[in-house]
Amino acid sequence: MDSALATLLATKLGERLLLPVRQRFDETEIRVSIAHATETLRILHDDPILEFEMLIDLCGVDTGEEMQVVYHLSSSRSSDWLRLIVPGLERNAPRIASATSIWPGAEWMEREAYDMFGIIFEGNRDLRRIYMPDDYRSFPLRKDFYLADDASRSPAAGVRNMERAGTPQDATPATALRRTTGA
Amino acid sequence: MPQQTRPSLDDPRISIPAGSEWYEPAPTPQTERQAEFLTLKDGEMFVNMGPQHPSTHGVLRVVIKIDGEKVVDLDPVLGYLHRGVEKLCENADYHQAICYTDPLEYVSSLFCEAAPVAAFEKLMEVDVPRRAQYIRVLTMELNRIASHTLFQGWMALDLGGLTPILWSFIERDEIVDMLAALTGQKLLYNYYRIGGVNGDLNHEFMSRLGTWMSRAAAQIDSNLGLINENELFVRRTRGLGVLDAKTALRMGVTGPNLRSTGVPYDLRRDRPYLVYPELEFDIPTRTEGDSLARYLVRIDEIKQSIRIIDQVLHEMPDGPVMAKLPRLIRPRPGRAFGAVEGPRGVYGTYAISDGTDQPFRMRIHDPSFVHLQLVGPLTRGNLIADTMAVMASLDPVMGGVDK
């Protein structure tokens, strides 16, 4: 646990932090709002004392009520992993600014988060499906997407065709992109 | 009767009618980057490589835009091996989730297990017994050697040398058999458990390891003579696909690919886990950043791994190999990130617990996925045959890329 990093982050980021810095084992966790996400990443990357040069991981999280984007950063100046959580993305239209202007390597990880959760990263030049076929309409890692053998948990009591890749008959283009198949 | 002539494929009048079952409309670009890729300039054409291609190390499809023999641009198409491991893990309990991660990088599956196990142990706040930590280091380093020797053979194979792969399989087979004697499986070991390992070292493993260790260094060195002194190999890889440190950091590169650019970033040193802080070893780095450097860094790592195994065998304490834990793992709600340094880079797992016996979210980060992004930038302007050399030197494994 790097307590110097906690005070440093608190002074550098100030009121951008939604919650106080949390630390556990070798992890430091901070939360910022969507509006401050890119700015915070830029400070963490560019600041000569913080110097978080490496983006180890970028992923989406669906909590069931909202979407989150989680960044794991690493710096040679600290022995802690820095976890930046950006909470509060709306589940029906999750949007956030892309990190590709700072780390071009985030492009595919953002594509994956789009493919799995439908999160739109504004500014990513190549935001399209990466694992699933282009005509696939669902977002598999969302919590309202049930596995076929897990159908007893579904609100429709088990009638759900997860492999149906086409657009549902009653869906408008806008809803088809945002809803899981048959949801 | 008019004379029947065989139609030539070069005939511009030949086209598949729109009603035919073979008709496939031209793809419509969905993004800015794809539109740029699909626009052909004069003299350019597309060539498809894969998904079944011996040089792509699995089922990867690459669409290459070429001008003559030169690669202008390329677009990897992923997903042929996508199994949805993250979703499966969310629907399995913590013990079951570990065995789902095994087939990710089938070449070095112990590392894929080690990352989620590290995250789950943080969630459970459990201390791993020291003997189990030593056993983990021992088996992981063996697996690293197995992976790197296979890489060495693969790389030569992709450049057209057929012999080295046969030689490198001698070492790999011996290590695989050794680990099979220990874990009961040849490829997907499923050996690590939350809080320890599944079973102590047995006699067969130890005797095989002892015999192998006595000749390992000499054997691997003699294999290297086949490749390292081969002028064709060296001239085809030196100066090819040069990556500089700044680009590597911005692209999220880790592991030997990053160390070949001169950045000595290794989790075993920078974020010490298990008993690595007590062991003596060097972090091999190179500054050239080309395909040859990426190859040589891995060769140096094999030697360091043998050094680590030697120390582990001398210092391994007695004791239990499993911590005392309830059979049903139910961590308190929380978040944890576990990461290990694998043969390809940082394997990470971000696990969220909601207090039940299943992970609420389990994110698996695989280094091959990030490294595959580099194939495009590194091969631009090179010959098609060099695409294989660059791809082989980045050493991606498609099982991990596609998850």
C-alpha cells in the first residue's frame, strides 16, 4: 500500500474525485465522473510526479443499474496498481470519451467494451464489433443477457433464443442496437 | 455451334449476378478507419490470409491490402475462437471459474490460472502457505520455459526453417510430461487453487525434474546454435518491425516485447508477488526493439528461469500446500485486481464480488490481444513474407486473444 500516492492523488485531482481515495493491498482506487474522465487520465499520464504511463487494462462493467468503465494504470514511481472507475454511464445509452488520444493501444480494448456492453467511446476511430459478427445485435456481457442453460433466471421464464443474431421483428433500429435479443 | 472457351477469371465481364447464392455485396464501412481501409488506390488489392493459415498461430484472419509485394495496410479479424469465457465465469462459482481460464493461452495455461487465483485470494484475504508459493513459482517458471522454447521453434518455422521446431519440442515435451506427472493433465493443468495448489510435489515429478535440470542448460544452448548462428534467420529479422519504447508504452505493450525496447518492466520485480522478491534473477533487456531483439530477450529469459528453478529447489520449505478455507468460496463484496508476469506479458484479472459464490464480473486481460494491434503498424511498408516474421516475433496465442 502506497500511502504517499493517496495524498498525492488527493492534492492533484482535488474535487474531481467523487469519493476519497481507497486503498487495499497493492491497489489504489479512485472514482471520477464521466465529464472529468479524459482530463483525469491526461493528468495521471502527463504529470511528472504521477507518471502513469502504462494502461494495463480497460474494461466495461454492468452493475445492473448503470455502466462503468474501469481503467487499471501502472506507474514506475509507485508500487500500486491504480484503478480509475468512471461510474454512472446510463444503461440505455452509455457514452464516454475515448482514451485513444492518450493511449492508442486502448483502441481494441474499447472495441471489446463496445462489443460486449454497447458502450460508445467518442473519438475512437474504429468502434465496431471485434469478437461477434458484424450483424450481431446483442451485447453479451450485459446483465440482462442470460445464458441458454441459465434460462430459469430470466424474467420470461426460460424462453429466450440467445443465438438469434437478427433484428427482432418489432424493433426499431434505435432499440435494436441497445437491447439484447428478445429482452 | 460456337466454340466453348474456358472463362478466364481476369475477364472483367465475369461477375456473380445479385440473385445468385454466391453473390456477396461489398462490405459497407462502419467506421472512419474501416472506410479508409476499404478504399483502394490505383494498383492496390486485398489478399485474405487465414483463418486456417499455419503462420497465424491459431485461427486468426488477416485482410492485407497490398501494392505489388508491399503491405500497405492490414486489418486483423478476430473472434473465430471466441468462447465468452468472461460470461461463463460469471455463471460459475469461484473454483469452476479457474478451470475456464485454463484454455485461454493453452501454451502457458498456468499463468492464466495464476492471475484469477491471485485476484480471488485478494478478495478472500487469504495467505498462501510458503511451500505452495514456491511450488507455484517452480511450475510457472517451467511453463515459461516450455512456452519460450516452443516460441523459438515457431519463429524459425514461420521463417521457413523446419528443423528447429522438432528440436524445441524435445524440451517442451519433457516439461509437459513432468507437469502431467504432477497435475494429471498435459495441457490444461487446473493445478492452482484459491489458497494453494492441488497436491504436493510427487516423486515422479521430482525425479524427472532432477534429470532434466542436469542437462537443460546445455541442451537448450545446443538447440540455439541451430537458429542464432543461422545467417538467413538473423538477416531476415534484424531491423524488421522496429518498435521504440515510447510507442510501446503508448500501445500498452508488456512483457518481452516491451523489454526488447529497453524498458525493464517486469512484474516479478516491479509488483513483487509470491516469493519472487527473495529470488535472484536478472531482467534481460535489449534496446534494438526489432524482431531479432524480441527473439533474443526470450532466449535470455529461459536462462533466467533455469536460474530461478535452481534456487527454488534449494530453498523450498516443508509445510502444507493449502490454506484453510471453507469449501464454498463466498468473498465479501469488493473488487480486486490480480496480475502475473507471463511469458507474453501481463496477465490480469479484475474480479468483482457481490457476496455470492459466483464472481459478479470477471475481466480477463490478455497481453496477446494488445500485442496483435501492433502487427498493422509494424508491417506497414514491408513485404508480405515479413508479416509472418513480425507476427511470430510478437508471439500472440489466439486462444488468449479471442477469449
